[in-house]
Amino acid sequence: MKLSSSSFPRNGSIPERYAFCRIDAKSHIALADNVNPQLSWNDAPPGTQSFVLICSDPDVPSRRDDVNQEGRHVPDSLPRVDFYHWTLINLAPEVSAIEEGAFSSGVTARGKSGPDAPMGTRQGINNYTAWFAADADMNGNYFGYDGPCPPWNDARVHRYIFTLYALDVRTLDLQDAFRAEDVLEAIRDHVLAEASLIGTYTLNPALSAPTPPKAGLT
């Protein structure tokens, strides 16, 4: 099974159109278009009953002390943890693509609604839910896709891993505000195949900046 995208090249930079935040010369960062990227796949194994899609960033700082602080930086050596940007379940077996913008277009303060989503799917809450918990202007349940927004002072370029799982069950019966961890536990004994696609993103001007979108890349 292979997963690809026309929105960004494999192992290449994700354009800012698909990010939660973009570089801003005056304020370091500003909100971006936050459009979900196009994804497509093929060669699912026989017996596939549904698909699950999860997008994670494994490069998130394990401590917030230096994150986005003037005159400081987040060292590359700091231990990192996973941050989940998208959890999508119950994709029908006949589906082989997700169109750009079908699940997200724009940043929604206090989060997007869920778990019911287009194409008869369901979406879990992403980790912006916890990230904005103490922010009076932004707190809420963030269902579905919300794109990259790594610290603007991070010495590491972040990776965004889109992983598609082919399952031997038609649906996953999970509570409304489910998380990626709940899905990974639920599919433990039901995965027939999986495929991943990695893109990179940074808001640190000292590192390679995001590139404009280019069509037709896989």
C-alpha cells in the first residue's frame, strides 16, 4: 500500500497553505490557511473493510520553558514528544483519496465541531485541544485537521507523518471526543497494512522556510 500527495513532496517542505501558522516578519507568526492537504492511496490489501488516517508530529518539545520566548531558543537536543494533528476513522474501503480542503479550510477559534465529518467519517480531537486549554480566546475541542505550527524559535525542523491504516473492520466504536491514542489502541489487532508519508515544516526563519504550493508532486 502506498500513500502520496499532490500537495507536498515526499520528505519535502509542506507549503504554508496547509499549516495552522505561517512566518510573519513583525510578530514571528500569523494564522495561515489551515487547509488539509490532498492525499491518495492504492494497493490496499484484500479484505480491507475501512481505513484510518492519523497525522502526527514527533518533534514537539517535551518542555515549554523556552517555546516562543524572545531571546531564547528550543535546542535540538531537547527530548521530543508526539503531537497529533488529525485523527480520521471509518473511511470506506472504496475511498482512495481525500481532496484538498475537504476536511479543513481556515483556523476556527475554539475548534471545529465533531466527531461527525464528511464522507461518512468521524474525527477525533487533536492536540490543539490541550495546547489551548488555558487560552481564553482559543480554548475548546479541536476536532479534525489543524496543521503545523511549530515553535518559531525551535532549532529543529519538524516532521509531519501522515499514516494510513487498512483495517479488517468496517467501523470503530469510539466515544465522541476520542483521541489518536484511543484509535491506536482500538486498531491494535485489526491492521492489515499501513503506509506513511512525511512532510516537513518550520517557522524558524534561520532554517529553511516553507515553500509555496506546487501541484502534481508525489
